[in-house]
Amino acid sequence: MTHTRLPRLVLGHNQFFGVNHLSSQQGAERAAHFAKVENVLHVVNRAIESGAGGLMLSTHPRAVSICDALRADHRLRNDLQMFPLLPYAQKYVTKANEVGMVRAVTGVLSDASVRDRLGLGIDFARTIVRRDPIDVVRALIRLELRIFRKLSVPVVFLHDAISDLLLSLDMPKVFEVYCRTLQNRFGARMGVATKNLPFLVDRFSAWGLELPAVLTHVNRVGFHVNPSQDVHEQYLNSPELEIMAMGTLASGYLKPDDAAGYVLQFSAVKSVVIGASSSTHVSEVMAPYLRTSE
């Protein structure tokens, strides 16, 4: 099957939501700065001018105002590809700790407005009463993606907190439903995030499923890489894989030049997610990848 190629560089979202794995203080400072959507758009525009072709965005509550601002900008609405990462896992973890996983999921559906449910054609009563996992998956996908309406969405990535659990539980049916729902309802294809690339590839091969676009960590220090750096690297040159690399700076531990030199040696890496919190930072982290043309 022929797919639209992933853009070489995609701007990440962690800085917009205050995620920093090395410093909670810096994370809080960035969250406060990017609470103003105009500060987000400033970085997005700078990234596009510097060569980025896409924006990764989780379904964090703040993503609503960001997507509204993108839709209001003619150039961004038409030229910027969006790569949703769903679900926003922390939302479900917090609710699950309070009321349990089943009630957490159905609670999210309950919180959706009647207008949203009707507009998406979700049979809410049947979904809640039957609690059929497949019905719930379909409903959640459609609710989570509603904030991206009228934006270009070629690939939707399933968060590794969910996908790695499904892989471990040997649940190919959920991936199949996820794939079909994206294709039929949104014209998008399936992407899967994982912290264990070899396990994902082996599972999909055993299930006889087409490999999705894969979002996974690629960095020379093995940050969030499983089961080991050596095994991981063996899969990074696979001709059947299309990888979007994340965590290339190991959350700021590595310098951009050093990180890019490592990442670009692998043929399966077609796209790289870069995190940048200012115009200067955009230029710094993107430049090493732009020096080497495809």
C-alpha cells in the first residue's frame, strides 16, 4: 500500500505542556510560558520556516486552544501536517486511580457533550451498557480526535502506555479496530508508539498484520530503549519499517549535532520529532538534520 511520506522533521509537543524528564522546575516554567497560545504559535511558525513539516500533539486539555488557533490561520491549517498522539494517558491514569479503569473510560465518554456524541454518531447508551471493548475503543478514538477536525491528519499514533500493554496482552483485535476506525472515519493511517520496537515488530509479524508507522526512541545512550540498545539497533535498518524517531536528545542529555549523527545512520528512520522551546532552540536542534539531504 502506498502512503504519504512522513515529513523529515516534526515539532514535538512536550515543551508546550511542561513535560521535562530531567527538571520538573524547567517543565513548570515552560508550561506557564506556553499557557499563552501565541507563544506556542511563535515556535510553530519558526519551526515551519526552518524546515519542519509537521506538529505532534497529544490530546492534552491545552491542545484544544492550540488546534483552534491553527484552524484560524490559513497557512497553518493548509500546510502543517498534524500527528496526534492519543490518548492523553495521564487523564486516564488519574481517573483510573480514583474509580478504576472501566469507570475511568466510561467516565470520559460520559463527560463528552451530547452535541459531540451526536455529531460523531456515537451510540452512547449501547457503548456504556454493553461495555464492549471494541465499541469503547471506537468511541474513544472518535472523541479524542474531534479537536483535530479540519486539520491535515495523515497518521495518528497510539500512545506507548496503551500500545505496549496491548502488545503484552496479545490483543491484535484492538489494533485492527484502531486501524479500520482511523481509515474509515478520518482517512488517516495507524501509527503506534512503543518503547520496545523489536517486540512490536515480532508481534505484528506473528499476527500477520501490516506494520504501522512506528514512533520510538532512538538515541545513542539507550534512553527509553528496550530490550537493549544492541537488539534495538538491529531493527533500525529494517527495510519494512517506517520510523519516526523521538527522544533523540535523551531529554536534553545529548547535544543536537551528536544526536543527529547517530540517528541519521539508520535507514528505517524516516522522520524525527524535535523538541524546541524558543526560536533559537528551533534553529539549534533542527540544523544538524537539515545539513544532510535525503
